[in-house]
Amino acid sequence: MKYLFEVTIREGYTAEDYADAWVRASELIQQAPGARGTELHRKIDDPRTLIAIAHWDSKASRDAMEAQPAPRIKAIIQSAAPCCEIRTVGEFEEPEWVVMPQGH
């Protein structure tokens, strides 16, 4: 499954400020059972808006990690809170099938 959230950087901060904390937290989160990687993208023409995508084996795996967050992860996330607003976009199932144009 994929977990998506949008990050809006507040005035006085940069995307790099958030990205530093995001990398540190992601490195720890990726040690959880079922974690399959993360991505952070900057919106074209709006460097203050980012989209994050976390890949998990299942919603249950992600929920288990969220239910008992490690104190170090909580501390990193709290340290980044002043620089941004985070809005959950949603949780998405992996597709059962993928349609691709010929030649890809």
C-alpha cells in the first residue's frame, strides 16, 4: 500500500529544513516490519509544497508502526512541526493490474 501526505512549508523555512528531518525519521521508520521505502517530491512551480509517499507491505504494517512510534521518531517529527503543515492525502491499495502504453 501507499501512504501519501502533502507538506506545506511555512514562511521562514525551506523545503530543505523539512527534508533533513524527513530523512532522519524515514531512516528509522524503514526499520519497521513491512516498510518498503519512501519518496519526497517538490511540486513543480511551488517549492513550498511537497508530496511524500511511503510504501508499505500492508495497511496493517503501517498501522502497527503508528500505534507504537519509537521515541526518537516522535522527537524528530515534533522538531519539524514548526516548519510545516502536513495534510494526509490518503492510503492507497497497490493496483491489481497496471495499464502501460506499448513499448514501456
